[in-house]
Amino acid sequence: MAKIKICGLFRPEDIDYANDASPDYIGFVFAPGRRHIDPSGATRFRGRLKEGIVPVGVFVNHPIDEIAALFRDGIIGMAQLHGNENAAYIRRLREDRGVPVIKAIRPDAIYAAKGDAGLADYCLIDSGAGSGRAFDWNLLGAHSASLVPWFLAGGIGVENIEAALSTGPYGIDVSSGAETDGVKDRDKMITLVRAARTPVSKNSGTGSA
């Protein structure tokens, strides 16, 4: 079984759907974009979120003090970094401020992931900054096994989650794949969470997109 994160929740009903589906993590996107949420909105939604679901803040080159404040106030439980955050930045966030970190990396950077990204608690392997496109999962190869626990992201939905799980990630990160017409879909969210919690031996897939 793998962990699952449903990212990009920005409407009140998205939180209700998450409470019904019970993923391990949900994502609040503080970076600019269609699913952006501000701290006041995230605070309201955090109070609505069911206990046991970890809220993750998604950031791009964000000021460390602002991330730390969101963590200190209990609005987020982890920070997911999608920018050019280097080793010093990650150390300050993790060691000085105590914030658990997921660092996003591109699949062609797996070789280098023992560097800056290797200082994070987790890696997230994605083809781009929330592109919603799958990459060739065969690129993961054996190198992903030497990483810190890693999430797989990009183009994962109900139609290919079994193949995604067959690559052996710690967790799956889904955003647009849990949507219909650009908004979160309760039934898809429930289906995706159930699939992630099916023992891997029962899942089929080629391990590539």
C-alpha cells in the first residue's frame, strides 16, 4: 500500500470531499496559479479538515519565515517545495524551524537527488511544476530506490494509478487526476484513495506512463 496526497484543494466542498475520501495528505497551493489559496483561506479550511489528514503547503521560492509561521500555527504539517530551494534553504526550514520538507525534483535529476533534495524528508518526482503530465516512468529505474522516500506525481488518475503504484513509490500525488471539468470530483477522490490502499501485489501495471 502507498500513501496518497490529493493536492490543490481550494473550495469548501473540496475539504468535504477529502473528509469523505480520507487521503493521507491534502495540498494547499500557496504558489500562484488556478488553485492558489491564501493563508486566511487555508486557516478556515484547516479547521474544517478531518483529524488525521495531514495538510501540506505547496510553495515556490517562498520566504522561510512565512512557511514557518504557517507550520507553527498548525495550518500546514509539511512544506512541499517546487522552486530553486537549495541545501541551505532546506536546512534552515527543517533544522532551524522544524518543518518537514518534501522537495520536488524532475525525473532527469534523480541522479543528483542525493544533493540538495536528499536533505529533505521526502522527494516528489514530477515532470514539471504542476504540469499534470505524466513522464516515462521507466526513467525512475533503480536510482529511485536510493532516494529518501519519494512521491510520484504528474498525470496520475483513476485510469493509470495501478501502473503508477507499480513503480514502488512511498506515495502518490494527484491533483488534476482527481478532477472533472477543472474541479475536484468526490467519486474520483474516493476511487483513487481506495486504489492506493490496495496491496501492491493486487495491482497490475507496466511501471511506465
